[in-house]
Amino acid sequence: MVASSFARPSPDPDSPAAPARRPVVKLTLVIAVLGLGTLPVLVYQSVVNRLYPRGSHWLPPLWHKLACAMIGVRVVVHGRPIRRGPCLFAANHLSWLDIPVLGSRIHGSFIAKSEVNDWGVFGAMARLQRTVFVNRERRSESRSQVADLLARFNRRENVILFAEGTSTDGLRTKPFKSALFGVAEAAARASDARLYVQPVTLAYTRINNMPLVRAHRPRLAWIGDMDLLPHFLDVLNIGRVTAVIQFHEPIPVTADMDRKTLARRAEAAVARGLDAANARRVDDRRGQARSAGDTPA
């Protein structure tokens, strides 16, 4: 990992560069609650997943909300996640932090690269929501993964997709990979349930109530060859973080709609939302249409 250099922290407690108060205490609490508490939650969730899969949806959002609270993330929500399903939520991707942020507001399973499974407590959080881990180097597994996703759509379950296929610094979106929307195209033809794609924009806009400036984006965005543990510890030391989620208009998937069209329409909506959030045209102090404490879809 290439070491990042930052200016000396400001003594102003509201400065974005200021470290959190009592970082050792905060780190100890986070490790105690998330680290030690994950094991019994995983055991409980694995039993429920096996015996009663339909009842496995309520615990992960609560656990992700707890993670956000412990880390110091305030989530502001605009719009509503679709309540008629199944739905493929197509979001941009900035960091490992996206998993608890989105997971706290959406009932659904993630589609993630296989490396996420090794992200310690955050990999465990992803497994809580029955994540489909995709190994891009083993194309022989793709058919079984598609079959798994089709089965979930037939059960009217939701799936969360990081459609860029990688993380960014949050300044702008990367092109959405149309291949990742192939499962939606196949589901529209093979599933009895009406499938929707709902674009979702995620942006981190404030640190310690101060607008996030470009120089501090590497402290939140997890990109390139950054190691997970140092980045995680740095995020804990930042202080209070504001995350803004925008749920855009759902796109009904029809049998004559191809994956490239789906990817293009979803990307356009997410990109507009990200541009608006970065230009301060989205209220990041309070949400609209739905409060951050409402029950997820």
C-alpha cells in the first residue's frame, strides 16, 4: 500500500482533518461490538437462512445500522427504495463503507467480487445478507451464480449491485458494466415475477459537519492498492461522516430490453445524482420522502 500523506490535523474539532475525540476508546468499542458481536449474529443468521430464508431479512439492516452508528456515519436518505419486487438496486461504489451504509437501508443481498469475502468483519456483514460472491477469474462458476440470482428473483428477493465493477473516489461515476446487468435481462425472460432495476446514488458529503473537499476524499474512498485495516482505522479516526443515499425512479425490466440499455439508463441516473450531491444541490442535512429511521424496503 502506498502511504498517503495528509496535513497535520487542525485543532478545530469541527475541521474535516481533525481526528475523532478519544480514538482509542472509539476503536475499543468498535472492535468489541462489531468484532466480538459478529460471531453470534452470524451463527443466528446462518441458522435462519437454512431453516426459514424468508425470515432472514430483518436482522442484517439492524446490524448495519449499528455498524454505521459505531463507526460514526450518519445516513441521509432521499427518495424511496421500491417496495414491489423483486428489484436489482444498481449503485456506484466508493468504499468498504458502502456495505453497512446501503445494507442499513435496503433489504437485499449484495453481488460482490470474491475478495469482499475476506474483508474481515465487513465480509461477515456481506455474508449476513447472503451475498453472491463473484470470482471473475473462474468463468465456469458464472452459470451457477446466474442460476442462484434467478432463483432469488423468482422468490421476489432484492439484490444490490455495485455496477461500476470497482470503487472510485466519488467525484464521478465510471461506466457501468453492462455484463453485470445480464442477469436482469435473463430474469425478465425467465422469471414469472416483474423485475425492476432501481438506480441508487451514494455520496459521502461531510466530515465533522464540514463539506468534504477533494483533498480528503482518499480518507473515505477505498481505491487502488489501499490495505483494508489501515484505511479502516483512518476512517475511525476521522470523526463524524455524512453519507447521502438517493433512490432514483425504478426502471421496469421488459423482455425486449437488453442489458446495455439497462446499464446506460441506470448509469445516467446515478451520475446525475452524484453530480448533484457533489455540487451541494442535494440536502445532506435531512432527507426527503423518507426519514433515515424508517424501515428499509
